[in-house]
Amino acid sequence: MAVVGVHKIEKLFKEVSSLKLDKNKVKEISNLVDDKLYDLLVVAQENTKYNGRDVIWLSDLPLTKAFKESMKKFEELEEELELKQILEHLATMPPLRYDLEIELEQKLPLIAGTLLYILALIAKEFSPKDRSLSSEDLKRVADILNLMI
């Protein structure tokens, strides 16, 4: 099960970037968001260990100033993702060494939504006139996100 559903991805991409996505690209974007959310949690567990705790705190996530600003902008869209769906997906991934604090768990939909929001903004830079996202452009978007997270 994916972190973000097909219709949410399509709707958010259209709202943020005016891009239309075909089903294959929606699946690729969904997988990318899934992977990057998990990557953030993997880094957070390393920070947790470094800080001598046994619970991953929200402050352990490596969120940049720009990411936090994007979180605020995503919140303004008033889009909501389902925590249950995110937790179910994370249960299919290799287990983390530490549990998540309640505050962090409650913020997972916001973090996943922000990843999707950022992806849409990057995609818009590659396909501003086409109104569609090519496979090559999506690969470049993924490469950029992989460099950042």
C-alpha cells in the first residue's frame, strides 16, 4: 500500500504545478514519496542513536529550512493525507530500530504531503508549458530529490 493515493497525487500535482499525470507516472511519484519518507526516518534513527535516545523525535528528522517552509505552504492547501495509510505502508518496510514519538507520528501525513508538494514544484520547472510530465523529466525530478534527501 502506498503512502499517498492516486487521486490525491493527481489532484495535488494539478493544483500545485498545473501538470496532468498518467497512471504510470503517478505510481512512480508514489514510490518516490514512499522511499523518501522512509529515507528521512532512517536518517532520523541515526540522529536518535547519536543523541542517546530510544525514540525518534520530530527534531531528529533532517528537515531543512526550505523543507519547513514548504510544509507551511502544503498546510495552506488544506490537503489531508491519511495517517493510517502511511503507518500501514511503513509496516511493510524494513523495521526501524526505534519507535516514533507520538508528535512525529502525527506529522507523518504533513511530511509525506510536503514531499509530494516539493516534487510537484520541481516537476513544474521541467514542464512549465507542456502541462504533462515526460518520463525523462520525472527521472530528473527524482534525481534532484535523491540528491537532497
